[in-house]
Amino acid sequence: MPSKQSAAVRRRWEASRLAMVQPGFDAPDDESWGDLTAEPRAVDYLESEAGGLPAMWAVPKRASTDRVLMCIHGGGFQGGSIYTHRKMFGHLAKAAGTRALLVSYRLLPEGVFPAPEDDVTNAYRWLLDQGISADRIAFAGDSVGGWLAVTVQLRARELGLPLPAAALLMSPCVDMETTGRSYETNRDSDPFFKRDVVRGIIRGFLGEDTDARDPRANPLYADLSGLGPLYIQAGGDETLADDARLLYEHAAKAGVDARLDIVPDMLHTFQMAAGRAPEADDAIRELAGWVRPRLGL
């Protein structure tokens, strides 16, 4: 039985759907997305730049200074920011006992494929140039930020950059063909992410010239061998649940150390309710507990 607090995530996705189908209904504004998350105590924020774009450090009290979570926000390549997600990633950094660097990337219409990947790769290179060893960096991303947390590793490997120690993926959107059965099995339980909606988002991002099976764009067709450990979480009620399952299976076949948790009754990026919903808090604790030893903490 889902908690009453987790219902706020469902209400937000329901409102987003109504704004698409009901004339005159105002969609939730982007900045209010962060209202789902409670303010984590004892975390400081410092605005910066990484790779030439805005970034933000989330620094918990008494956190390790030589380990970093590089955090990549979701938002369908159209929204989200270091500001909407700062509190959620602040909770994760606090639970892990390390700093987090929240990075930016270009959004649509400017940020068509592969611009976001270029931007986050530049941010990763910048972080390495600060003297932080790759084996003391973990990527973290939700939704399309989870996609970036995988594809940027593939780009880094191509460029000869060292790979991060691990990656934390929350409701990753990686199936660019939208083939998952969960689009049908969870059609009634997910109020927003219908197959046609996700296809429209992907089409707008990839454009006409990029095939949805291109390994550069679709991790399910990429060679994932050599990547560090992956921890993938998704909600049991979301239509993108099979994105998580398919990625887990593909990674495991490539020899990647992977873990998958599908949390019953939860929706897409339910971790945004951190500090309010027990399911989100439990998920954050699990992510943090898993990544700590992989960062040597």
C-alpha cells in the first residue's frame, strides 16, 4: 500500500497529463517540481560552472571532499534543472556522505541529440581536471538523466577517459524504441507516460536523422562491457519500468555488475519525494548504502 505522502508524485503526473488533454488547464510549472522534495538539513549549496555551463555543488556537513556524485537531472530533455533537483540530490549526497556536483546541459529546442551528451561529457572532463580520480566519482541521474549517466560513460570510453566507479539510475529512460511491455501492463496505473507521449519526447530529441536503434543514442544496442557497477531503480506502476528491466538484462549480459529494484506502487522518479515519502527515503538510503563502498567510503 503506497504511503499518503507518495501520492504527491502521482498528483503531479496527473496534472501534467490533464494539461495535455484539457484545454485551459495549467500545467505545473517547472520550478514547482522541486516542491515535491523536502529541504535536507545540513547541506550547503554553492553555484559554480562545469564544462562551461551552470553547475551546483551540494555539500553535506562532514562529507568526504575527495569523492563526488556527479548528478544529472531529468525532465524529458525539455525541463528540469540543477535547481529543481538540488534537494533530491542533496538528500542522496547527505546519505552517501559525499559531495554532489549537479551539472547542466542544453535543453530543447537547442539541445537536440547529441548536445546534452556533449555537455555532460564536458562537465565530467572538467571534474576530472579538478584532480578528482575517476574511481572516486559516481554518476547519478533520473529519467533522461539516467540515459545520460549511461551514454556519457560510453562517450568517455570512446574518448579514452577513465570511467566512473559506479552509476545510480532512477527510472532511467533508455528504450528509444518504446518497446517495453510495461507500456501496456501499466497503462492504467501510470497517469502521464503513455507510449505516445514518450515517443513524442524521443522523436523531438533524436530528430529525423538519428535512428532509435543507433548505439550512440540507445544504450540497449550499445556495448556496455567494461562499465562500472549499475544500480537501477524504477517504480512498479510506471510505464517505463521495462526500460529499467531491459537495461539491467542488457548490462548483465555484458558482464556489468548490475542491481535492479522495482519498487511496488511507485511512479516515475518517485525519489523526488525524498524527505516526505517513506518510499523515496528508503530508495535514497539504498542508493547511498550501495554506492558508498564503491567509492571507498
